[in-house]
Amino acid sequence: MSSALFVALVLPALAGAHFYVWWRTVRATTSPGSWWRRAGTALIVLLGLLLVAAPPGERALPPALATAVGWPGFTWMAGLLYLTLALLAGEAVRPLLMRVARRRLAGDTAAEDGRGRSHGAGSAPGPDVPVPASADGLLASRRLFVSRVVAVAAGTAAGAAVGYGAYTALGPPRVRHLVVPLARLGPEAHGFRIALISDIHLNVLVGRSRTRQLVDLLNRTEPDLVALVGDLVEDADVKVQGRAAEPLKDLRAPHGVYYVTGNHEFYSGAEQWVRFVRGLGLRPLRNERVALPGFDLAGVEDASGADHGAGPDYEAALGGRDRDRAVVLLAHQPAQVTQAARYGVDLQLSGHTHGGQLWPFTRLASLVEPDVAGLSRYGDTVLYVSRGTGFWGPPVRLDADPEITVVELTSPRA
């Protein structure tokens, strides 16, 4: 996103969300000039500044300071989202609570001064019964109470969502098993197992220990081949995140460990990362293919590489091959399947989407884009999109569990 677009669109939206949150959680729940109002205002301003500073701080700040800014700043991205949604839901409840408060106050006032109107045996005053002027102070007090109840409930809901989402994002990914029959797969490749991992997103919040955890999980699946389909890092140079990626050298698979670039490699400098992972023993597939027993494995550069002079070349990767052999394509973005289908690819393995990462985006995205996660088909081409193992921005995943997928290929000729 360009700086001008960020200033013109994103900053005003963030400012509006922060003002709304401040209005409902601070101004509506505290007394003017009170310590609580000053503290609450300062906290929301500080969180807003950290949120804005966290993304550029990943590259601009020293690593230790970037991490110190990143944890509260990126976490507050999710916190702001869920607190805003919870407060908006509270807007529907607030009038009902105030109606109950007004009815009770009117009933109490009528009972006290003996001037209440009769509403029939056992009935309560109606919702439109006027509250005497003498009760204005009590009504204001109950309005404050309602505002505090809604704010606390919204804060609790948002905190629970962020807490659970952080536990999910930072915990071990689940290992999924998927069987994909390919009509042209050679019988010698029947049962061939590809361990698919994508979107690790090494960044200022996760590092070497996370990579070690993923490597151990991958090795325990005992795959025939490991495929890493892009976005190994978020936005960092090798000199900053290279040590965090080093455990990848311990990946073990009889037919090798393969890698293709993602968009974030190009944001970070793809050439340096390609050289680095090659030094760890991974084989980059840069618009090329290799012959394996029973099928071909191909890989193309990420589509964003076109802006950096290294875009995908499907002809180089897929042209001139034996059409009687099945081909599995590694491509970071699901949208690349359009070109893959034209070249008769049997199976494309992708990532990029994180499965939406955060509810409600997980649901909204699937309404307009069928390739957010899982299996789909384009003509004779099968597409599988992994939800990935990492996260972009907030260290939170809600309704989109991280995953490693073991794809087992089967042949009808076996």
C-alpha cells in the first residue's frame, strides 16, 4: 500500500475507530476530569500510536525495539477490531437496558411519592412513563451504570477473542491429511506424500523456536517430499531473520525439500532469501521443474515478482513437458491457478490467504473468493490452498487454525 493511500484511507479509519472506542469505554463510563478518564484516554492514544508504528517499525527500528513496539502494537490491531465489533453489538442492547432502567426508576419514584398512576393489578409502569425532574440525577446514574456494563461486557468479549486467537496462532499447527487422486500419476508414485507448509512469516514476534517447532512437526510426518510455498519471512533481511530460519536445514525427506517465493520475499529482497535457503539445503524452484518418480514437480515465482523483474514464467516451468505425466505445481498465490490450468497442471499447492486469519474476514472472504482455503477444482486442475502456519500483523488467528498438510497422491493405475 502506498504512503499516500495509507494516509488518505487507513489513518482516518483508524482514528475514527479509536475515537469510537474512547467514546464508549472512557468518556461514557468516567467522570469529567477524573483520574480514570485521563488514564483511559492516555492508554487509547498510546495503543493507537503503537499500532501505527508497529508495521514500519519492523524494518526501521532495531530488532529489540521493534519487538517491544510490535507486541502491543500488532496485538492491539486485533483488539481494536474485536472491541469495536463488540461495542457495536452493544449498541443494540443499550436501548433495551435503558428502557428497563427508566421503567424501574419510574416505578420506584411513583411508589415513593404516592403519585404513581394505576396500571392494573400486578402490572408495572409502561416504558413511556415520564420520569420526574427530581429523578434526573438517578437516571444519569443508571445511564452511567448501563454504559459501564456494556463497556465491560464488550471488553471481556474482545479480550477473550484476542486471547484465544493468540493461543491458536502461537501454538502448534494441526497436521491435516489429504488424499488427492491424480489420473495421470504413475503407479510408482501411488501413496507419495508431500508435506505442505506455507506462510511461516518469521517476524519480530516469532523466531527460531517457532521454526524449530515446525521442523520437528514436519519431520514427524515422515514425508517423501517437503514443499514450502512462500512467505517464509514477513518483511526482513537475512541479516535480521536468517538465524530464525536456520532450523530449516534439519528438514528431512527422501525426495528433497523444495521452496518457491511468496510476495513477502519480494518485499524483503527475494534474491537474498533464495540464496540463503539454498545454503540451508532447500531447493528453490524458480520457474522450473524436476522429474520425480511418477510425476513432475514444478514451481513458479510469486506473481508479485513481476514488479521486481522476476515474475512467474509458466512456459519455462511447464512448457514442453511430457503430457502423459502428471505435474504438481508449487505457486504461492491461489490466483495463479488460472495460468496453471491452461498448462494442464494436475494439482497446484498454494498458500498466501491464511484462510482469512481473523473472523469475520474468514467468512466474508469466502463469500467472494472460493479459494481461501481447502480444495477446489478448475477444469481438470485441482487446487489446494493451505491456511499456513504463521500470521501477518496481529499474532492472532480466529476461525482459521494454522496447519501443515500432508498431501497423499494416489494413482488409478496402482
